[in-house]
Amino acid sequence: MKIETLPSEFVAAQPVLQRLEAAGFEAYFVGGAVRDMLLQKPIHDVDIASAAFPEEVKKQFDKTVDTGIQHGTVMVLDHGLGYEITTFRTESTYTDFRRPDTVTFVRSLSEDLQRRDFTINALAMTYDGEIVDLFDGLADLSAGVIRAVGEAEVRFTEDALRMMRALRFSAQLGFQIAPDTRAALQRLAPNLAKIAVERIRVEFEKLLMGQQAAASLAMAIEDGVVTYLPGQLDQWQFDAIMTDLEAQQPATIPVVWAHLLTRSTLNESEMTTFMRTWKTSRDLIKMATAVVPVARHIARRDLWTLYQIYDYRDVLMHVLRLIRTDDAVIADVDAMFAALPIHHTRELRVAGGQLIAEQIVQPGPQMGRILKQIERAVVTGQVVNQPAALLAYAKELSQHD
């Protein structure tokens, strides 16, 4: 199979492959970019695999960066763009279920592709568009199937995270998991307990944002995968979550967590502990503990609550739609947000520099505290958002700070 008209992302990288081939080294486009091109999806990072060893790659280009040279990866900076070139390689045993104990560089494309996770990710393409398909990845793409390269148990034993990736790709692409691959996933799910939480979190977030998130989450539950995920998942309302996800999916990571926690029985303290278990950022924890109580009890709708979450308006509105809140209630909440005097800190008609210039505050923590008090007063209607009024209020606050 040959692609006659390549997307611009590949065209821009063609000179890199051509230079390697002119030096006598095979070179191919590989991985997700090739898959996404064939699925007519947006192309992100263009990755290149080559028979050239890292030092041989570096000799061919003026500007390179050793981004992962111990694993055979060198970044080539060409025409202002960076392309990662990874040497064909084989891998030894994975005693930690995450990374190979040793990596061996080879000159064979087939040896390199057979170590990859799924057939749809084991496709390669020459610089001029010829597809190399050694594991029937094209057939699986056409049939909508996630299938492990070779023996699924071997692939999942090498890197247990591949089980989460199978579920994630199923959700994102709307594909089914091949029976033998899913059977191996069911048997080896306990190995997920050995994987770093951060790696699991990334795959889980992507799963829940996928077009088939409900079906993939159902598989994760049925196959016992959720048992080995972090946190108190027994307190999640899975039936409600899956029903929500059948209609629409979160568009952002903050919405992912706000939705999950809204559909849990965790209180604010437990939510914080839960998100720390998942090693989420402080900003995400702050967002979730602000939005979730309001999403659960939206009928309260008082100004104090709106002040607490007005920075997270988009997240809250998305969560309300996900949990199938009545349209009239959503319209009321939206109108309340629209009626607020300001919708973001940057809309305040006074800034820290003005407070310093007026000798109201000194740079430091006091200035931050007073600005937050001013912001709250404006949102709740205590002070009008006009420079003179805000400066007068700041002076009053500084005398009592």
C-alpha cells in the first residue's frame, strides 16, 4: 500500500529520512503518526526509526540533542523542527513490568516492530509513502480491532501499562479488543499494581475522554482492571458514570476528575486524599474540591458559592451537562455566572502595582491577600469594580490586615 499524497507533517520530515538513506541507513516513519494518518485523524509527533546507531545519526546532522540516547533516541533539529530518531532495537526481559533490563541496537526493521505493543502501532512508512505492514495492522485498522503484536501475554508481561493502553485506544478509536488480547488482559491485570501511578493516570484520563469511554470503562470493571487502580474506587458510582459517558465525554482533564468525584460518595477531605493517591496536581485538587460540592448541591446557588468556583465556570458547566442536570437549572446557573460583575481576576480595575504606587501595600504576601479580598468583594457585590472605589477599599483593608 502506498500513500500518494502525504500530509504536510510527513513532507516536512522527508529530508531527514532521505539524508539517512543517502548515508546507507534504512529509515522509516513509525508509530502513532502513521496510524493516525491512515485513520484520517490529526497527526501529532512524527517519529522516525532507523538502522543507524545513535552516533551514526549524530554524524549525519549538524544539530542534535541526546534526548534518550541510552535507549537509542536522538533528536534532530532540522529547519527549526525537532524529530526524534530511534535506532531499531530489541529488548530483554522486563523484571519490573515497566522497562526493559537491557536494550540492544539492531539493523532490522522487523526485529524492531515486533517489540511494539499493538499491530496498529507496528506500522512503518517509507519517506515516499510506502506502508510496511508486518503484523496485519492494516487489517486490524480496517476491522477496528486492538490486537497485541505476537503473544499478548508476552507484551503485557513486558510492560503492564500496555493493558491500560489497550483500553485507552479502544475508548479513543472506538475499536474492540481482540479476544486473545483481552483474555491476556484479564489474566495479567494484577500486574498493574506494579506500575507507577503517574503512568496509569495519564492512560486513564485519556480513556475517559475517548469516544467509547463508557464501553471501555465497562470492560475495565468486568475484567477486574479497576481493582488495581489507585484510590477508593468502591466509592465511585460506576453505573451513573457509564450512563453519563454514553451521552458525552469530558473534553479536558479537569472535567474528568470533577465528573468522577461528583459521581462518588467522597467528602471534601476524602477527595483530597483520593487525588493525592492519584498524584494529581495541587491545582487539580483545588479545582475539584471547589467544583464538586457545587455540582452536587447546585440548588444552593448563593453568591458565596459562585465566588468559590467562578474561575472554574467552564468545568462546572461541563460537569452539570455530563451528569444530566435539567436544562432549566443549567440555564439558571449560566445566567448567574453571566450576571457576575467580573469573571476573572484580570478583569479587576486595580492591580498590585497600583496598590504599591499608592503606598497602600508593600510587595509581598499582604498584597496578594488584599487583592483576593478585593476580588471577593467585587464578585459578591460589596464593592463596585471602579478604580477609586477599589483603592479606597484596599486602604481600609490594609489598616486592618
